[in-house]
Amino acid sequence: DAGVTQSPTHLIKTRGQHVTLRCSPISGHKSVSWYQQVLGQGPQFIFQYYEKEERGRGNFPDRFSARQFPNYSSELNVNALLLGDSALYLCASSPGLAGGETQYFGPGTRLLVL
Amino acid sequence: RKEVEQDPGPFNVPEGATVAFNCTYSNSASQSFFWYRQDCRKEPKLLMSVYSSGNEDGRFTAQLNRASQYISLLIRDSKLSDSATYLCVVNFASGGSYIPTFGRGTSLIVHP
């Protein structure tokens, strides 16, 4: 079975631009979460979606938005990019919403903002 | 103060050594706890969940102390392949859902 997939793998943008990152969860998983990981830090929670609805949001500005599609894939959008948005963006899927469920991470998208 | 704190290390140990990591959390509305392993430039992968009664998986033992608000990971008989960053995760209850909060990770280097 395919794991969580993300695209693109790498991306270079300039300040002020916007970016769309994509994630496909493991087949049968209905929950997708997005994380930002900067060098030397642990992943920081951005959003969680379940059944196409936002179910959790971390402490990120409104420039960050996301959505989940009927096939449970998801997009993360970041507008008005700042240098500080340079990071590894990770997507994780889980079967449902239970707090005790394991999250399975994709390989991430490395975003560099110049 | 961060909600989940870990000593970043690095912990530099010889093969065969026993090493322990702690992770403290500040929010008592915590639901569940995990240890993840992250290799350099790779995604995090689940190592083990942490239960109140403690749990063991081969050379790895995880424990939870709710009263003192910390979780621990013990690795026995360290292997070179154990070299990685170990991330603790605490899921905090929030508005009917939960917020997964990662520590910054503890770096382990196992040398011959």
C-alpha cells in the first residue's frame, strides 16, 4: 500500500508569492494534518482536517489556509510568503480523529523563500 | 515556556550503552503521548505510544508520569542504527479535538 504522498518535494519561491502544497493520505484514512518544521525544531501543528472540515488549528497567521477534498486529499496554501516560511512542510494522515491514533507522515515538501 | 520540552542533546553514547531521554509537558489537559523517531532529512516515524502503565518494545521502554507531567524513553543495548532524533509528542485536548504538540527533539549519536 502506498504511504502518504506529498508534492512537490522541493519548491523555491520569493517573498510575497503564494504557494500550494498537496497531500494524499493513506487509503482509508480520513484525517489529514499539516505541520511546519524549521531546522532544529520539532514539527509545529498547523491544521487538522477530517471529513473535509477543519477540526484543529495551530497558532499560525491567516496567511495559512487549507482544505480537504472528497477523496480526503488536502492542500495547504500560504499567501504573501515571508522568509521565515522557509521550512519542511509535513502532511500526516490517520484513520480518524481519536487522539490516540498513530499519525503517518509523508516525506514532506521543502520550501525555500528567497 | 514551551508546552513540550526536551533536552536537544546530542547524547553521544557507545554501542551497547543504555540511554534515557525525558520529555516534560506543561498542559495537564493531555490525552495521549508518543515517541517518534526522525532520521536526518526524513519524515518522523512512530516509535511507540506511551501508556500510563508503561510499555516495552524490544530494547525500547516508554513510561508516563502524569503526576510529574513527563514521559521517558529508555533504549537498551544501543545500536549504531539507533542514531537519530527522538521526538516526543503530546496530544492536548482542545475544543472537542486535540492538538498534537511536538518537542524539539533529542539527538542521539551511537558510536562504535
